[in-house]
Amino acid sequence: MRRIPGWFLEGVLLLWALMSGLGVVAGGSQLWLATPVGPGRWGHGLQLGLALACLAVLARRPQWRVWLQIPVFAALCQALFDLVGYYRLLGDGRLSSRLPLPFSACVFTVLLVVGLQLRPGTVARRSAARWSRRLLAWPLRCLGALAALLALLMCFGNTDYRRPADCALVLGAGVRADGSASLALSDRVMQAVELYQQGLVGHLVMTGGIDPRGHSEPRVMRDLACAAGVPREAILLDEAGRNTRASALNCRILMQEQGLKSALLVSHDYHLARCRAAFRREGIRCYTVPCRETRRLQKAWYYLMRECAAYIYYALPFRVDD
């Protein structure tokens, strides 16, 4: 890997090595590696192998290559399997997407490049790099890592996995100063109402916090849903969901008390990858549904960039409050 394309790809590999390592330490697979062999000893072994393979390419260690081809080949096969399965489900109408490109396509492409770099006999040539090149390399590596995260968030977040479930979990958003729902909050609630009216869920769980002015996001969400025709007794509230991690913990307890086993997560597209990781970490069987937006959020790019940092933060093996 040389010059600009190589530095960009190195950033992708550095990010994947980091996320794989965090997945092993945390005892759970990160989203981009959630499908190869599942959780457990083999899943963690594959994660670790892929992390080492990424680092082997970066470190240019030929002696590591023979053994590290095994996890790369296994993940490459699974990425291809996921890719075929995705388009089969898309063709059958069992899922839909506003961006019909699965993240497994990105994974397959990058792993193919990694596999070629790990071929026996492939010798990377080192050359003395000038300081100017070194200074250029790291911004390009950071750009590659950012591109990989953006691809994950957008490819996953724009796919609608709706199916029958016990409830819809609706993540809160802002409430205006007068106590009315913001546009983002309204869009999320209306999407959950649609799922209820389609008969896919029997309950709506509104999770959010209470802002400094005393306005409760879940109560505002409940009022919106009731005005749209959802019975009040079909709506459950969690008013202690001050962040996504707290919402996941509270909803797990609430679902256990109500005997609910599965859920559809409803939020904006950029938020869903982290939501799924947080809720599945609590043992909740869930599928994601991006809300239909009345209009694109004014600070959409700001929220997306903030979500990139938040996704890595939530992958840490220890729990820290936001």
C-alpha cells in the first residue's frame, strides 16, 4: 500500500483493529463483525485474528501472514454470504433500505484487499519517508477511519428491519421550550405509531429523560401517540432514559416486568447502529427501524459526526455515564 490510497486504507484497518480488540475485551462482537460466527469463543477468536491481520498489514510482517489468512478468509466468506443474503431479503420484500448498499459490501472489499496484502511472497518495500509525507499520512488515515465509521452508520441506519415484535422502543429527542415535541421527536413517534397500526407491535415503550425545564420527553411522546389513535394502556414510559445506555438498561427491566421478549428500535438513521449495540448488550432481542423524516434535520452532519465518536465510546468494555 503506497501513498494516498494506502494511507486511506490504513486508517480503515486501524479502526477495525481497534473495534475488534474492544469487542474481544468487552466480551461482545462489534456490529461490523456481529455476523461471521456469532458470540462465544470462536467469535472472539475471529475478531482477534482479524485485528492481528489488520495490524500485520500495517506493520508489514511477512512471518505473520500464513496463519492470519485463515480468519481473513473466514470473514471474507461470511461477508459474501451476508451480501447475498441481504439482496435476497431485499428482493423478497422482507427488508427495505433508502441506501441499498449493505455494510458487508464494504467489509468484503476491504478484506479482499487485506487478503491480497497477506499473500505469501508479498513483500512490502520500506522507503525513507520525508516529514512532509508523514504529516500528510495521518490526516489521510484519520479520514479513512472516519469514512469506515460513516459507511457503517449510514448503511446500517438506512435499512428497515421491521417485522412482528412484542413492542416498539422509541428513543427520545428534544422537547421545545413550550413543552411541544420537536420535529425529530414527532417523526420518531409517528414511525412507532405506524408500526402499531400495521399490527407489528402490541405496545409502545417511550424512553427519554426530563429536561431542565421539567418537560418529560416520554409524556410528550405518549400524548402524540394517543392523539394519533394509540390506546393509552398500550404505551409504557421510561422517564429515566437520560442517554442511550440508560434507556437500554431501563427498557430491559421494563420489558422483563411486562413479559415482552422482542422489540423494534425506532430512531433516526444515524443513531440506530449505536442503539442496536447498546440494547443487544443488555440482552434485548431487537431490530431497527429508521423513522421517516418530515425534513432532514438542520444539524444532520453535526449529529452524524458526534455519533461517530459516540459509537466508539459505547464500544468501551466498561460502563461510564455520559
